[in-house]
Amino acid sequence: MARAEELQEGEVGRINIAKDVIATIAALAACEIPGVFAPTGEAFSRGPAARRYVDTELLGGRVRLALKIAVEYGRVVPEVVQDLQEKIKTEVERMTALPVETVDVEVTRVVFAKERA
């Protein structure tokens, strides 16, 4: 299992969150942004396989994420990426209570409608 980050220690016990959980949250958030695809050109899967496109780093209780994606042809890439970054940051912080320091996105290809048909 990937290294977990200690979130909280209290009277009852500790809470640890594995890096795979954070990567899964990020991948699921990516599924919700129109025009975002896996680097292969296919839709982001909703299962554990989606994590392979997300690198997660935990440093001192802060999260750094890096994703590889493809963008649908005709979309404004900076707008799509900004929406994606904001969505991932919001969801990871909401679900884990860990602050997200960066969400770096690498656009590796453009997906054309005929590829998705």
C-alpha cells in the first residue's frame, strides 16, 4: 500500500490517508470536467485504473498532485485545465482535510470526435 499521511491524532486514535485514496479522488474529479480524457484518448475510468495518470506526493501534511490528460479538440485548453485544477483541489481538500499545494496538469494530446465514436 502507498505511504499514508497522518491526518489527525486525537483521544480516540489516528487517521491516516493513503496516497492511492487521494489519487482516486483526483481521478474521479477529472471525470466530472467536460472535455477531459485519459492520455490514451479514452474517458477516465472510474475505477482504480484511473490512478495511473495521477502522481501524488505528500510533504509535511500538504498534497502535490500531477496529472496527465488529453483534451477534446475545440476546447480552450487553459480554461479546461483551470477548471480541472480547481475541481481537484476542492474535492481533495473537502474529502481529506489536507491542503492541496499544487495541481500540475500535463496535456499530452488532443482527442478528436471521430476517435471517441
